[in-house]
Amino acid sequence: MLFFFPLLPIQQMQFMLLFSRQGKLRLQKWYVPLSDKEKKKITRELVQTVLARKPKMCSFLEWRDLKIVYKRYASLYFCCAIEDQDNELITLEIIHRYVELLDKYFGSVCELDIIFNFEKAYFILDEFLLGGEVQETSKKNVLKAIEQADLLQESQNEDWGGLSEDIL
Amino acid sequence: MPAPIRLRELIRTIRTARTQAEEREMIQKECAAIRSSFREEDNTYRCRNVAKLLYMHMLGYPAHFGQLECLKLIASQKFTDKRIGYLGAMLLLDERQDVHLLMTNCIKNDLNHSTQYVQGLALCTLGCMGSSEMCRDLAGEVEKLLKTSNSYLRKKAALCAVHVIRKVPELMEMFLPATKNLLNEKNHGVLHTSVVLLTEMCERSPDMLAHFRKNEKLVPQLVRILKNLIMSGYSPEHDVSGISDPFLQVRILRLLRILGRNDDDSSEAMNDILAQVATNTETSKNVGNAILYETVLTIMDIKSESGLRVLAINILGRFLLNNDKNIRYVALTSLLKTVQTDHNAVQRHRSTIVDCLKDLDVSIKRRAMELSFALVNGNNVRGMMKELLYFLDSCEPEFKADCASGIFLAAEKYAPSKRWHIDTIMRVLTTAGSYVRDDAVPNLIQLITNSVEMHAYTVQRLYKAILGDYSQQPLVQVASWCIGEYGDLLVSGQCEEEEPIQVTEDEVLDILESVLISNMSASVTRGYALTAIMKLSTRFTCTVNRIKKVVSIYGSSIDVELQQRAVEYNALFKKYDHMRPALLERMPVMEKVTTNGPAEIVQTNGETETAVLETKPPPSGLQPANQANDLLDLLGGSDITPVIPTAPPSKPASGGELLDLLGDLNLTGIPSITAYNKNGLKIEFTFERSNTNPSVTVITIQASNSTELDMTDFVFQAAVPKTFQLQLLSPSSSVIPAFNSGTITQVIKVLNPQKQQLRMRIKLTYNHKGSAMQDLAEVNNFPPQSWQ
């Protein structure tokens, strides 16, 4: 029977949000269970807070009892909520890596790519992070996995007769 | 039935909507179509419909009717279906929905699927949103996959296991065997996720932590891996700006932190590698600094040697000078954490930290402020306060309250002189007067009271401060109180510290009345002002009638608090005028209040509430205080000079025992004396010495009346020589019944730090047989045991 440290704070990423400069949500990945209502509230408030930040300010802010790490790439804000113990600087690197992956996949990614192919943005994210933690540190391997999965999807569609174009 | 509109087509259409209403209409139309499609159990296009639903969900529209459809997709054999189905599950379902448990079986099957990408989907979903029940059911499958040789699956299984452990900590043990050879992997993905898994286990369970330290010898393994990462040449796959796999490096450093914490051996084993990382890591880009940051955190948390700690703090010091504000931010955060333990090392960077007060970023400013306060000490207090006062002046409103409180605290602890202390307080009150916290007001009043030689200076400065502007409530409250107490010093122009100003009694009353009338004044502030005006009736000579008038006006104030005060003060003027001088006398030196804790306030009379801690000023019904200078005016003055407190205000010990009436008293027989015996009035003194403070003598007086008529309105007053302090507590009553049928008792506490011979002058006033009686006497027969 194991004895546990009491009340240990979980160190993990709680959620990642992508939103435009007008505050439109482009992607939401939640790693903690919350009701739809709570998610909406958090999203609304956080988006407002981040959009109010001036360009000269640093990429970190304290919000409720979380640390928010955000970075703007062109017209999109990438926003992560991490726990108090986490390393903010490496979180910036995580965000950057994700952007690089999107960029490689879509070929010079822009916001429209993510709007029209949001499900792919999720797939890529799910090959890079799992449960809020990095699962693969090699850019090449993440992209390879996505490529293979896409191929599998296409080949199956062909098998099922006549729907070789995008099933979606 | 035509094929449902494509996803991208729908997105395009919705984006053409020009208004919210138009968008809503489109959405509703599409939702209706999707619903009927679902009803028809269309297998072919189910994934398309769910995908569209997910898009609309992201726009904020309800999509719960798609939940079951997601389950159907997951159960399908097509990969596309599963992909969309699992995505939908992660977005639309969570553990609150009962429906989610239906997923369990599908996930179980998919965990055993022949295609690794399907297995991957299942692992991902479980690791992202699996509920405790699901985790319990599927932990065994995850454990199996943790042992597979397929690195693609192994890494996902490791993170899935992390999630399972977070949800169901008791299951941790079952993953232990599978962790045996995790670090022997070459694959960085597996290495990284394994380190995360090990970290989770070590953090949650001291048993696991001990096991991994001793049995598995985790530290040497991690050191080896880290070393390889640093020393190895360029690896294109894992390179980030010249650094090999920074993500893995950071996670290893964090795990080392946990292993080295409170453990000498482990700490020693990692000492070299930490030094190596700290000195060799490239710092030009964020990625290098991220590693350095993690290294610093580890060094500070384990039992590192002092050289290493200094190295770490110096890294933070360099961070402070970095152009990148993010780096400055983390530096300040870390320094804040270490300032207690490595105070001297952090002090070296004080000037850089103070410079950060001028940063544009709010988060950086806040940290710089907190850190600055932590660095204030007796040596640097003047310089630091200058910077912090300047900061208070120029900072955003959200900082002002905290900054003001911080300055008060630091000033209290390290003030080099009373004058400086008062000046600093004045500066804060005038700069940020409306942001000062409520509890600061009583603390400041007490501080001012105890700085006896600064009274004239303080009241003058406060008067000048509110003359121009009486809108800042805390400032006005403190100023009103001071003017009420020391108004006589103000008009008599007694200031030593600076050029005394010429103020007339009327001018003083003008400002107090303005405060009373002003719309900006809070109710509490008005209370202060009214009481101050009242007190001045005994300190001013020419304007008593004006004061009477003001007080009587407020007897019908709408504000109940003011009304009550005014009515009581009126009564003082009318019925109890003979008591008024005594009641409104100067406040004595108060007990030192610890600024954080509950107060041990000594008021001169026990009946009042602990007024200094509340925002209300001392209530009106003051019993004879004993500021001897006023008493001695009445007595006609002589060689007995006013009591000046000998103890500086920052020493709590001196008065502490004065409060304790019953405890620590030495009840050995000190002979009691008859202090006074005339006209049927006899006053006896009995003595007690405090065990804990040899300078304290407690005198209980008993007044008895041997005549055939009662003595009423009896008031006892006392004065002591210069080197003593005296406190008079409330009497048991004001009537001494006739025929010795009862007594009045009252307690006097005397502080005699210089152990001088106790002498006392007393003054008695009472009504007897229809006439007012008054007498003065000197008490010289104190037994030696009462003061030696």
C-alpha cells in the first residue's frame, strides 16, 4: 500500500487556446474536465485579458491561479495555461514547435489554413502533445506519423468505393 | 437524398454571413439537416456531419446531440470515422456525461487494434479525457502497451499511464515493473515520456521516490543521458538552435530536482552535470535560457554546494540584464523564491532589481516591487525607500495599496530615525493617500502617538497636507486625529524640526469643519473630525463657543454615528463639564501593535473596544488619561515634569505585562499604605509586582467614605515623575457610598525602568453634601518593595 504526498499540485498544461485578433476561437484543447459553460466563461475572459495586453509586455501573465503563456503569430494568438511549477520558457518553445509543425504540414501556414482544416490542426496537436505533455520531441517523427495516418485515411476511403476525394 | 454539404463548403458559407443573426440562421438550417441525417443512420456521411457539428461547436453553438454519433464513429471500422469520432469525443464528451462510459469498450478494442494509428487514437483519447472509471477499466491495457517494443505506442502509453495515475493514484504500483528499462531506450519520444512518467510517480509517492533513488539508481542514469545530450554532436532531428532536444533536457533536470531534494547523496551525484549545463549552455536564444532556468530551479531546490548556488543566482542576475522581458520576468520570479534562503547573494543584484521597477511591463514591475521589499534591510533602507517612494508616486493604481503597505512595514522595521519615519509616512499618505489600507490608519496613529517628541512636527505637517486637499480618506483620518490631539501645539507654534507655521484656532477649526461638511468625506472620516473638534475644546482657549455650536448642530445629523457622538459631546458640555478636561486629555503612549497579529492594545480604560485596530477613532467616553503634562497644568506644575516614554515604540516587551492584570503577579506581602485620609475620604494603596517584568508595579487603590453621605462623581487622578510611566485603568464606579459601606477600586500600573524612588501626586474631585470638592496631595510613603 503506497503512501502519498498530500495535496500535490498537478504539474501540467491545463488547456491550449488559439484565437484571432478579433477574439474568434480557432482551436480549443482542454486537458482538465470542465463543463461547457465553464469552458466558455474561461475562454471569454482569457481572450479579453490577452487581447488587452500591449505589444511591449512579456508573454506571461498570472490569471486566476494559473500561469498563462501566450504568443502571437501573425493574426493568431497561441495561449497555454500551465501550473505554477511549470517552466514558462520551455512552454514558449512548445508553442513554437507546434507552430513549426503546422507550418511544415500546411506549407507556410496562415490562419485560414487552420480555419478550414481545424480537424487537421487537432490531429497534429494530438501527435505532439498528449494529456498536456510533449510526447514526441522530433519534428520529423510527428510529421511522419501524421503523414502516415493521412495516407491510411485516404487508402481506406478508396477501398470503400468511389469516395477518393476528401470524405469530409 | 443528396449528399450533405461538405465541411469546407459549410465553413465557407458560414463565413459569408454578415451578421450574427444571419450566421445563426445558417447554423440552425444546417443543424436541422444534420439531425435528420443522424436519424436516418447514414453511415457514409456520419463523419462529415459530425465534423461540421464540431466546427459549429467551436463557434459556440450547442452540439450535444452529436455525442452518441461520436460513439458510433468510434465503433466504426473506418479510420476516418475513428479519427473524427475520437476528436468529437474529446471535444463534446467529458467525464461528467454518463454517455462517456460507453466509450470504454471501444477504446479497449482499439487499444488492441492491429493498426498502430488506431491504437494511438485510443491512447490519446484515454490519456486526454479518461475518467477514473475508464482508467480503472483500461489500466491493464495501458500497462501492456507500456512494455511494447513499438516506440510509437510506448511513448503514448507512458503519457497515458501518467493520466491514469493522476486520476487513480492507487494504480501507480501496477506500472512499476514496466518502468524498469524505460530509460534504456534510444528513442527520444519514449525517453521524454518515460521521464515524465517517472517524475509523476516520484512526486506523488515518497516510497516510489526512495525506490527510484536507491534501487533503480535513477540519478546516474539521468546524468548519463543528459551528458550525452550536451556532449553529442549536432543531431538534426532534435536540434533547436544548436541545442540538442531541449524538451528532454528540461524534463531530466526537473526529475533530477525531485530526486535531489533533501537527499545529500543524490544532490552530490548531480552536482557536476548541473555545473556543466549551467556554464556551457548557449544563452543567445530563449531555448538555451529555458534550460538554464530549469537548471537554476534545480540547483536552488536540492542540497547543492554554495559555489553552485552562487552560480545559479548569478545566472539569474544575468537574466535580469537580458533584453528579453520574458527572461527578466522569470529571473525576478525565481529570485523572489530564493531571497529568503540566499539573501546575501540576491542583495548583490539589488540595483538591477530596483531598475526593474521602471519596467513597462506590469508583471515585471510587480515582481520587482515584491523583491525590493524583501531586500530592504537596516543598511539600505534610506536608499531603497527613496526608490520605492518614487515608484509609489508613478506606478499604476493596482500597485499602490500593496506598495504603501510594504513601505509602512519596512519603515517600521528599519526606520533610522523617528523623524525619517514620520516623514516617510507623510510621503506615503500624501502620495497615495486614498490607496492606503484601512488598517494602516490605526497603526499610524499609534506610531505617531508614541513618537512624543515629534508631535508638534507631525501635526504641523499633517495640517499642511490636508489644507490643500482633504479628499484622501486615510490621510484625512490620521490628520484629524492628530489635530484633535495636538492642536494646541499647532497653534502655539512649537515645532522644533522645521519652521513653525502661524495658525489660528479658527483656521484649524475651519479645516476640520470642511472635512465634516465635505461630500468626499466618508462617514468614518467625519467621525474622526467631529471627535477632533471636540477634543480641541480643552486645548483651545478662544473658540470653545464655536466648538459647542458645531457639536450641537450635529446632534441632529442624519448619520446615526455622528448624531450619537454629537449628543454625547453635548452632554459633556452641559451636564459633565467638570469632567470634560479629564475625559479629553492627551492619549498616553500606546502598546506596540504587531502589524500583522491581533492587537494587545492597552487603552487607558478597559471599557472601550480595542479602538486602535478599528477604523473608528477612540470613542468619546474617555476616562482620566494620564498624560502628566496636562495633569500638571491643573496641579500647578513643579519639579514633576511630563512623563516621556522611555521605551522606543518598537519594543513590545516593555508594556506587554502591564496588560496582564492577573497573570505573573508576585503576591508576596508588600505592605499597603494609606495614601490619603482627609474629610472622611480614605484612599489605600495595595501593591503587586510583576514576575516577568521587574520594572512594573501594580497599585490597586481603594477609596472609602466614612461620612454619613455618599460621595458622588468621584474622580481620581495621578501624576508621576519624569522617568516613570503610568497607566490608569477604569474605576469600579464613581460613587463612594457612605458609612464605609462600599469602596471604589481602581488600578494604576506604574512602569519604573530606572528603579527610582516612587513618588506620586494625586488629585481628587467629588461631590459631597451638595458641593464640589477638590484636593491635591503628594504620596511619599511608598514602601521600598514597591519600587526597588
